[in-house]
Amino acid sequence: MSIELHHDQLTDPVPTGRQLHVGRPNLGPREELDRLIDGIYARRWVTNDGPLVRQLEDTLTQRLGVRHCIAMCNGTVALEIAIRALGLTGEVIVPSFTFVATAHALSWQGITPVFADIDPRTHNLDPSAVERVITERTTGIIAVHLWGRPAPVGELQSLADRHGLQLMYDAAHAFDCTVGGKRVGGFGRAEVFSFHGTKFFNTFEGGAIATDDDELAATARLMRNFGFSGYDNVIHPGTNGKMSEVCAAMGLVNLDHLDTVVKENRRAHTTYTNLLRDVPGVSVVQPDPGEAHNHQYVVLEVDNDRASRDGILARLHANDVLARRYFWPGVHRMQPYASADPKAGERLPVTERLAAGILVVPTGPSVSDSDIERVVSIIRDAVDGRP
Ligand code: T4K
């Protein structure tokens, strides 16, 4: 396969230091982190199942209401380990409208991701579309709780049970979100979180597998540390998926301040919703009522018949607002998937339409209401065709 490298002017603007970003890290107080780092220095224990990682795992296990939470070096490796620990092979059904890691975690280990279309309202896997692509090679489904909105967990579980398939979740966006009042973390055989710096809850880099399955948890723990059971006893294939102590320290600090982050995220979401209400062709995606939500992303849906998503994006970038068109163009149009199945788009009409119309705008505690007023006035000018 030949590798095509290119620099896209629209999505790779030159950094100026004045920009408003999507994905600004939420960092808890420096003094609290310093105190934990002092302990790391005192113990001279920096990784390999250290005390801060264990403390983080215990805290997360309780918070998520699951039996096990296994901290990992990042969400992608956590996905790879969960996939392998579940014994998935052959074909696994995933959405294409997601970050590429969902599919890469499969193809990296020789499993074929098969893309199913999504629900136009929720942006999550549509169970009937999933059912249409099941074959005799299918062994599982990985659903994504996109933007933190939980996938249809009940319908997907009955579908998986009916066809004898494994079901797991990519919960990278859904920390502290609920479905039917129950926190994401305990659905399917396993749920995988990302604690990357850009996420609602971050450990700089990090991730975790949450599960109620004792055997799966034990296997994942072995796989995370090269399959070691004791000092020189390797009893399982494995890799290096360990979280470091400094990452766990950041996580422990950040966990104590998530209430403030969610309040600020909600404030920003409400401000965008109110200010964009009368802008034709642009709407703010709303979470399900009555459920807890982290509001990590403010997602705009642009109706390209009435406004131009890419026109708005170019105008925002020209004004130092680094909005993102996540998850353009859809994983099925990325390599190696585009070459493997060039016609996949024909069975993914909703994915194709949404990928062309979504815009994610800067939010979070570092984005003030007056920043949002500025962002919205740029959007309004772009839609109205004003220079
Ligand atoms: N599954 C799903 C559904 C995911 O969304 C992700 C990750 C994964 C799995 C895999 O989890 P990890 O292996 O990453 O734990 C970013 C993140 O790197 C990625 O974690 C995330 N999803 C994805 C949605 O966003 P990029 O390629 O957009 O990153 P980048 O470098 O362009 O940064 C994004 C924005 O954040 C920019 O506006 C700059 C800003 N930023 C970023 C960093 C790292 C900062 O302001 N400070 C920072 O330190 O992927």
C-alpha cells in the first residue's frame, strides 16, 4: 500500500498561541499534583502497578459501580487488550463515525472492522444496521457512546445475545454519563475509557477497561504487564499497557475537580445553544434529557443546504478559532479501510451525511461566555455571507 502524506490547509492551521482550541486539557490545581509527585520521588516508584495507580483504580471502580477497573497507558491500548481478552476474531461490527482508534484497535490485530450505519438523531450505532451486516465471520460488536451519549445498550445487548456475539463499548467520550440513571462502565462484557489530555477526565495519557467479569479482568491485567505473574513467571501473551504513577497522580487530582469542569461545560453548552438558536442551518446537538452528561463536546450540526460547514470552519480558523470537523470523513474513507472496501459509503448514508455536516467548537472552563459570543458571531457572519 502506498502511503499518501498531505497537509490540509483547512484542518492544520499554523499555531499562533492566540487560538481558541477544541480539547483544551482540564488540569486540576498544580499544588495538589506537586504533592503527589513529591510522594513519587520519595518512594522512587514511577510505574508498574504503583500505589497511585492502585488508588486510582479503586476510586474509579467505586465511582463507576463496577467490579473491576484496570488502568492502562491509553485508550487505544486498552481497546486492543479488551478485544484480545474477549477473544474477538474474524469480523467485528463498529461505527465508521468515530475516532479512527476504534477500528485501528481491531485491524492492528488482524481483525476486520465492518462498519454499520448510525442513527441520525443520536449519532450512535443503529441496531438494525448492525443486524444487516452480521455474517458467519462476525464475533462481536464494539459500540461507541459518541460525544458521551450512551449507545442503545438494551437493544444492542439483545441483538448480541440473539446472534451469540460479544458486545463491548468504546466509552472514550462517556466518563460520568448515565443511561437510565446508571453510569456508563458496566454495560456489555467490557467498557473502555480514554483518559487522554483532551478528555473530560484526563490522566495526561491514559485509559481503562471497566468490567464486572472477574476472569476477563484477570486476563486484561496479565496482558497489560507482558503476561507476568510474579517476578519471572510469564503465563500469558501480553504487551506493555501500564499506566505510570505521574499519570495516575494527575487523574487523582482531576477527579476531585470534575464537578467544576462539568458545571463550566454545561454553562458553555447552554450559551452556545441560546446564541445559535436563530442561526439558520446550524443546530447544537443536545444530550438525552434526564441523564447525567459530561458536555465534553459542543457539537454543531450544519445543514449544508442552508449553510456551508466547511465555509464556517474556514472562517473560524481564519479568526483563530480552531473548531474541528470530528469525525470527518468517516473511518471507512481512511486507510487501510478505504482501499479494503471502497464502496462502504453506499451502505453508510447517515454516516456520510453527518460527517459532512458536523462541527465541534471550543468549550470547557477555559472558554468564556464572551469567547462564545465571538465564535457565534463569526459563525453568523459566515452563514449570512457577510465578509
Ligand atoms: N475511541 C474514541 C471514540 C476516541 O475519541 C479516542 C480518542 C480513542 C478511542 C483513543 O483513545 P486514546 O488512545 O487517545 O486515549 C484527539 C485525541 O488525541 C484523542 O485522544 C481523541 N480520541 C480524539 C477525539 O481527539 P486529535 O488527533 O484530534 O488530537 P490533536 O493533537 O489534534 O488535539 C486535539 C485538540 O486538542 C487540538 O485543538 C489541540 C488541543 N490540545 C491537545 C493536546 C494533546 C491541547 O490544547 N492540549 C494538548 O495537550 O485526537
